[in-house]
Amino acid sequence: MRARRLGAALLRGGARPRAARAVKARRAAGGARRAGRLRRPADPRPTRPPVRPPTVAERMAGRCELWQDLASGRAEHGDRVVIGEWERAWLPRLAAVEREWASLVTGDTLVHFDPHFDNFIVGADGAARLVDWGRACAGPPWTDLVCLLLESDLGEPDPEEVFTKQPLGRDAPPEQVDALLVALAGYWTRTAAQPGPAHAPHLQDRREQSRRATLNWLRTRWGWVTEGQPG
């Protein structure tokens, strides 16, 4: 009934002055409140910082321990992993580097950490855009370059040669690059021995390709010795 009465009064013109006065009063009150906010000193409390992404090591926590498990005999039972002659020859060094990799592969650059071809979209302008940042983390600035080379079909080019020709790769500390390669080699060696998930069985082949690419790159950096003590 109140709404009807107000509507009727407006139609008759009787409520217009009161309505206009009410609108003016509300505007004046709003202006006073805004002015008061402007006159108040700024809140001295710091604003909430942006969400910190996990580090590369935190992203891979619990998934880069294969070489240590093999060296200590913990992976002998219930593990389908089969390693080659080169890995067995270099196992002590692989385990030692893997033990320290998390403290070596550090940085504050936001990296994608999964730059395989499925995550690139090429626009009409020819620019490639990286999508699906679900594995983003903080790490060295050259991390995505390493991952891109490992998850790409390079053909004949040597990833070490391609990597060191790029400014990011040229400036990368060798021991840190070795540490990331060792961690990823262990991760892919273990996951490639497992069947792919039901919704994406092709992932097993992709992991095997990445495993081979990572170990080949390490062989290039460390040497191809497979007999006796590695030099």
C-alpha cells in the first residue's frame, strides 16, 4: 500500500518536492562521508602481499628421490623402474646431486614449468602465448628454457648447444642446471615406468621421451663413460 500511495502521489505531483529534498539530502550526506574518508589518515597497516607461488622444489616435493632410493636399495621392491648402464655407473653422483638439488635450483622468477606444445596457442598475429599455468612456481629464470628443450622434439640439434646460445642459458650456473636435470631425470624415469592415467594414456610415451631427452643431455654434460668409475 505504501508503494501504491507513493506512486499515486508522484503521479499527482504532490510528492515531488519531498522526493527532491530527500535526494538532495542523500547526495549531501554521501559527499560528506566521502570528504571524511579523504581527510582521514591512511591506514598504517601494510596491505596483504600477493600470494607467493611455490618454489620449483616445493612443486616437486616428494617426487625427486629416485636416485637416492636406488643408491640406498629402497627402490628394489615394488618399483617397476629399470635403469640403464649409464645410470648405474653414475648412480652415486646422481644420488648426491639429487640430495642437494632443492637448495641449488632456487630463484624468484615466475616460471610456467610445463611448456610443452599443448600449452602454446599461436594467434592470428603469429604470436605464441603460453596457457595453462596450473604448475606455475618460482625458480631460476632459465627453468622454462630447460623444460621447453626437454619436452620438444628438437631433431638433430643438441639441447646443450641450443641452451648455451641463449642469454639465459649462457649465464646459468652449471651446477644448478645439472641439479635440475638430475631431479627431472629421476622424476621422469619413475613416472615413465608407470602406465599413463586413464584419461590420458599418451602421457606415458611423453614421459618416456622426456626421460630419454634428460638423460641424453646429462650424458653430454657429464660424459658417456659407462665402464668403471665415471671420469
